[in-house]
Amino acid sequence: MAPFIVLCTTFLMFRGIGWLGVPMLDHWHPALQLAVALMFLMTASAHWGKRRTDLLNMVPPGIKNKERAVTWTGILEIAGAAGLLIPGIDWIASIGLLLMLILMFPANIHAARHKITINGKQVLPVFPRLLLQLFFITAVVLASPWFK
């Protein structure tokens, strides 16, 4: 739920800053781009922090090198977050983040079915997690350059 909270609160914060007169944020699109980027930076931080072990437990058994998978997904989340903010490559970052959200969903299903915890809190059941994943996918699509 933390990524959802970060995404929603930072979007509202950036929109508020735009309403106060900061021209760069005086539209929903750049505010959403920044919020999505911050959400992915926050989720990437878990790949090397105290929640790394929890993320390793989420990796489905078919993935051979869990350490490498968790490390690379963190790196790709950082690259996607940065790329989303760079005109000209933002479309590549959007596609990459979308693919990542889709391809990592089996790890969320695995975590829900095996009652894995992250930071001591049980992950969401499959259906609520699917709804959350669809929300994140929608946010990435709307933050893409195709909705400027």
C-alpha cells in the first residue's frame, strides 16, 4: 500500500504546488509523471534495503537467480523513473515500466498465495493486488508522453 500512498499524495502535492503558481506543475500530466517517478524510486529502494529479503521471498520458484532478479528489477525501476522525466526517452521508459508491472505480477500472486510479508505486513490478497496493479498500470499509461 505504501507505493499507492506515495503515488496519490505526491500527485496531490505536485498539483497543489501547480495551483499555487508553479508553471511546470500547472497541469496534471507533469504532476503525475513526477508522482509515478517518485513511486518507482521508493519501490526501488526496497531492493537493497531491509526489505530485500522479503522481495527475494516473493520471487516465484521458477526464477533461478533470485538475487539477480531483485537487483535488476530495482535498477530498471530507477531507470524507468528517471527516463519518464526525460523528453525523448519518456516513451521508452513508459513501455518499460508497463512491461515491468505486467511481468512482475506473478511475484505478487506468489506472495499472496504463500502469505509472504513485507516489512512484517502481509501482502494484499490476489484480487485487491490485481486492482492495485491495474491502478499503477493506468498511472503509468497516463504519465506517458501519449497523454500530454
